[in-house]
Amino acid sequence: MTHATLPTARLGAHGPEVGVQGLGCMGMSFGYGPSDAKESRATLERALELGVTLYDTADAYGAGDNERFLAPFVAAHRDELVIATKFALSIPPDKPTTRVIRNDPPYIRQAVEASLKRLEVDVIDLYYMHRRDVNVPIEETVGVMAELVREGKVKHLGLSEVTAGELRAAHAVHPIAAVQSEWSLFSRDIEAKVVPAAVELGVALVPYSPLGRGFLTGSFARAEELTEGDFRRQQPRFTGENAAANAALLEPVRAVAAAHDASLAQIALAWVQQRAEVHGLPVIPIPGTRKPGRVEENVTAATIRLTEEELGLLDPIAGQVAGGRYADMAFTSAGRE
């Protein structure tokens, strides 16, 4: 039994109720350098105890390793959690560091069977299209995803990094429960078109990297501080002059954090959580961590309420950020809007 401390929100009009904060699991086996498996497993358990019920992974995270890592935890708590995974980033056998975006029907069917096997489940609760292949009509992609629902292999559908137009076209084929995109004090491009479309259609927003990939926590100030193999070392916002400029933008966050006797991470997350009220839709951020103590810190952010004055102090930050959230923005919603 869990002892929930988080309120809940619904994913889409007919989706499951989940805690208003989920857990991004990628870093437990991919992307952020070495991890401690025992500590990561303790993190999963602590999150569930605190009412975190949405667990996010993808087949591309460690070429399936993250799904395999989560399988025992999912099996032990199958009726207590919602497991979300994704397809679309294909890894060529001869190029293990390369990702090729595929949305074609044969690949989707191959991908879902592989994810079901790695997760050791009969059905995936929330299945996302990870990235958009513009060469395949989205109606065709979602049509196949809808078939997976009818076949009982998937319960609910999600999309990641789609434009407002793509979301509307997809939703016309089959109800979309959630859209996942980057959304934080540093990244607010989805507010212009994607968020209004989600409100219109009754779709939940699942912000990934709500802590700016850790930069908003103050845990590092430039890419060189990160371990070898950490993919953030290649991201524009964390290198060179961009990093120095962006580190200076944390000062208002520090001021608000001091007023609440809170951490920078808690203020950054509280800001994201309050987007639900600002825009009028369910918002379930999925901060990633590998430490039980960080989960406790993150969950507490859901109880922090920022004043209008504090929100006003934080509001200008995104417009001053130096560098894009990816070196190539073509594969994001902002790159296609």
C-alpha cells in the first residue's frame, strides 16, 4: 500500500488518475553518466510511497536497458502505477550511437512488442510517439497506435514534441491522453500554440526536464563540470558563454527560494505545477532523479504556492535564456511551428 501525499490529476478526458508529479526514469540507466542501481531502485520505491504513480521511460533509453531496469518494480506494483514508454527513436544495429526517427506502421508494431517484452507487461498504460517523422502522415501513425489500443496492447496514447496542428490531427483519429514536451522556467515555447490546443482538446501536459536538465537546481553551472558521457555536455545552453549567461538568470529563483525556505529545484517545480492553474489544464511534470532524498524534495514542491509577485519576478527568465534547448531544434514542436 502507498501513503499518497500528492493530489491527483487525470491524463486526458478518459485517462488514468495519477499523482500531479511523475518520475522521469531515463537517468537511472542512460544519459547522465554512471548511476547506482540499488539507489535508483530505492528511489522508485520512495516515489511510490509519496504518491508518485506515473513512471516514464522509452525504448531508446539505453537501447531498452531502462525498460528492463523498471520491469521488476512494475511487476511488484502493477496495480498501483501507470507505466509510460515511447517509440520512434530507432537504433541501427551497426550504429549504436545513432537515432533514426521512425513513425511507420511496421516499425511501431515491432517497437510495441519489444517494449512489452522488456517491461514484462501485457499492456502498456501510456504509449507515446517519442518524436515526429514528418515523412509519415501523423494520421497514419496514430491510426496504428489506435489499433494497438483496440488489440489490448496499449491503454492510452500520448505524443511528444508535436505542434498544435499535429496534436489536433492526431486527436481527430484517436483521443490523445497526454502531450509530453519540455516546459520549465527556461523553456516556454509550447505556451504559444501547443498548450492552447491541449486545453481545447482536453489533453494533459507532461513536462519533461522541468528542472532544465538539472541546471535550474544550481547543481552545475557549465558542461565541463559534468562527467564524461553525460549528454548535457553537448547541449548549447550549458557550454561557453551561454552557460555563464544562463547561470546569472538563476538569481530571481534564488530570491524566491530564500523567501520560501526552499531549494531552487522546489521553486522551479512549483512554477511548473502552477501552470495548471494559469492555463487551465492538467500538468504532470516528470522530474528525473536517482536519489530518494531528491524525490522527497521534488514532491514537496507540489505544496508550494508562489505569489503573483513571485511569478512576475520569474516570468522574464525564459526570454533571456542563451542557446537552444537542442543543437538541432528540427525535431521539436518549436522547430516546426
